[in-house]
Amino acid sequence: MIVRIATESQYRLPDDDAAQLNDLDNEAVSAVEAGDEDRFHEVFESMLDLVRSSGHVLDEDELREAEREGWVQAETATRAREEAAALLEAARRGAWPGPEVHAWTLERARETVSRRAAGND
């Protein structure tokens, strides 16, 4: 499974961990639906920890392979490259991490869940 952490990187997550990530994703959705912001942040951090600790960061060759094999859409790969370039530039200027790291508020998560449920994402 290929997992993208916005503003960070793309990871190849072992199949054995994909089920655990999906379970955590379902827990995050439940927390959003229940309005439990603290639980959402706790589960979201667990998701990030799982991907960062068990996943393997895709390098450019792997990203091209994932794109060629259809595991990652071309638009997603392009966006990942653009974000990586922007992060590299921001890091060079000493301006990373930026505000987008903290942009996932409970409200934004709820809106995303609502869009997904409505098929608009």
C-alpha cells in the first residue's frame, strides 16, 4: 500500500500494516463523527506513527514505478514532487515545518469526512 502524508512524503507500507492503518482510519472517522477532537488527534498521531515507523519512504525511482504500475495516480505523483520541492526550499530557508502541519483541525477533518461520504472527494 502506498500512503501519502501531506507536506511530508509518500511511503510504501507493508501489507501486514495496511489492515491496522485502515482500522485506525475508521477510528479517526468515528472520533470525528462523535465530535471527540482529543481522540481524533490521538488516533491521527497513531496513524502517522505507524506509517513513519513501518513504512519505507519512496524515492524518485519508486515513485515513478508506483506511477507506472498505477499504484499512484499521475496527479498525486506530481503533487508529491511539487510538495517535496516546496519543503526542500522551505527547509533551506529555515521555514519548515510550515502552518500546514497543524492545519488538520477537527473541523477540517469533519468537512473531509462529509465530502468523502457524499462522494465529492
